[in-house]
Amino acid sequence: MAFASDGVLSSAVTGAGGFGFFGAGFLSTNDIRANISTARKKLDIKDGEPVPIGIGFIGWILEITEQSDDPRLLNTLAEKPAAIWFAFGTNLGKYIAQVHEYDSKRDHKTIVFVMVNSVEDALKAANEWKADVLVVQGIEAGGHGGSEAPPLLTLLQAAIDATPSGPLIIAAGGISTGAQIAALLTMGASGVVLGTRFLFTEESIYTSAQKKALVEADLIGSTVRTLAFDEVGRTNGWPPKHDGRALVNDIIKDVEVGLDLETRLKKFDESASVGDTSRLIVWAGTGVGLTKNISSAANVVHQLETGTVEALQSQRSLIVI
């Protein structure tokens, strides 16, 4: 959740009983440290002690930053986050090995999450890279992911079948309610990841205009997967067969009428310069239309927990003994 989560949101989720993450994106080492420091203060964790949040890294960005004069990964590990999350790179195994090597020299062990969009990805992350947790992400997910990923229910079942001996598998993509969480748990997922749902929070660093667009979105035709958002946003370094899902707006209309990239960039920049919100980039998944209000992150966690328990309890009547 680069550009959407930070130390405030991630610590709020953890403080409410979830497991909060923020995305490193293009943040500098100092910025990452500042966000971790914020989380420590919010959670009353002393300096030097492990902090119960996770940091997400994008593989193709690491290929740039780790060769710069400000490498991020090892500096982040020194802050002892509970977990590191890797996604979207052609050589993620290299960075996972760095985590394992770093941890082999100390007592703190970092939980390694890896996002996968296919059974092949899942097997590689489990057997070659020795990831602790597989984040199985379906095509419904907001933000970036595999452009050819199957729907979550299909991919989750396939990944569970392919890795019967572990690691843990958690589900991601279009999840917004406790009832959906309950269904995924009964399929065998060890947990779930929610991104879009936490954009609808006071703590999310999305702007008020972006949050307004989220609240106004419905379930039909609100989102689309494409590289058009990255083209105008100048973030197009994604590996082959990857793209991003965001809210449909004039960025897509510009593509549909056949405007070339130079013209689309000009229109995007002009809109941004005058505060025109018709070309905002608002990453969001297919479940965006299920939420219609902004609330605290703690309230969202509690709603999801209550909804999950209620859904699981209600299904006891379906079992005939």
C-alpha cells in the first residue's frame, strides 16, 4: 500500500488486533525509519525492540534503490519490523536470501511474506525461497498484481492444493466484509489481506478527494486493470504481465478516445496543476462499492472481526450430524 499507508495507519491496525503494514515504495531510508518510529510511539514500543508491523517492498524498485547510495532493505531490517513483504519483481529470491542471512546473525527473526499470482509463483516462493507466508492475490485486487491472475477463489484453492505442507497461505483481492473473510477461512486460508477496505479510514494517507471518489464508487464498472495509470503517473517499471487496478475516470477516457501518451501526460499534468480531480489516480479493488463511509482503522478491524465471527456462527445450522 505505497502512497496509501504509513506508520500511523499500520500501527492503528496492529493496535486494534490486526497486523498492519505500510508500503516502502520510493521512500528513503530516513522516511522508512520515521514511519517505524511513529508506529513505535503509537504502540508504546521501545527503541531497539521488535515492532509489530510489516514493511512492504516492491521488487523492481529494490533493483533501483539497493544499487544506490541509500539502500533500504538492510537498513529497514535493523529497525526490527515483525515482517517484510515482497512483491512484483523478477528476482525476489535474492532479497529474501538477504533477509535470511541478516537474521542468521541475530536473535530477531523476520517473517517473510511473498505475494503470488499463480501456482508457479507459489511453488517457487515456498520451495526455493522458503517464504514464511504466501499472499495469494486474485485478479480482483486493487493496486498492482498479475494481469493474468485467476480470480481469488480459483487461485486460492489451487495454491492450497499445490502446497499441502505449507507455508501459511493468506488470501487477497476484493475482500471487504467479515462474511467474505469467513468464506475464505473455510476454504483453508490462514488469514486474509485487505487493502482497499483500509483506504476508507481516517488514518489512510489518501487525500480527501481520493477518499471522496472511493465513497462515490459503485460495484459496476468502477475499476479497471491497465497500465494507463502508471503511464501518466510515471511509475511504469512493472515486470511483464503485471498491471494495476484503479477507479475509472478521465485517464481511461483519454485512452479510449485514442490519445497518444504525450497528450495523455499533458492532460494529466494540467489536471494536477489546477486541482482538477477528474484524473486522480485512485488505486482500488473490485470490492470498493461495498463500503460507503470513512471511519477509524480500529472501527474497521472490529467490524471485520465481528462480521467474520457472526458469519461463521450462522453456518452451524448447515451442518447435519
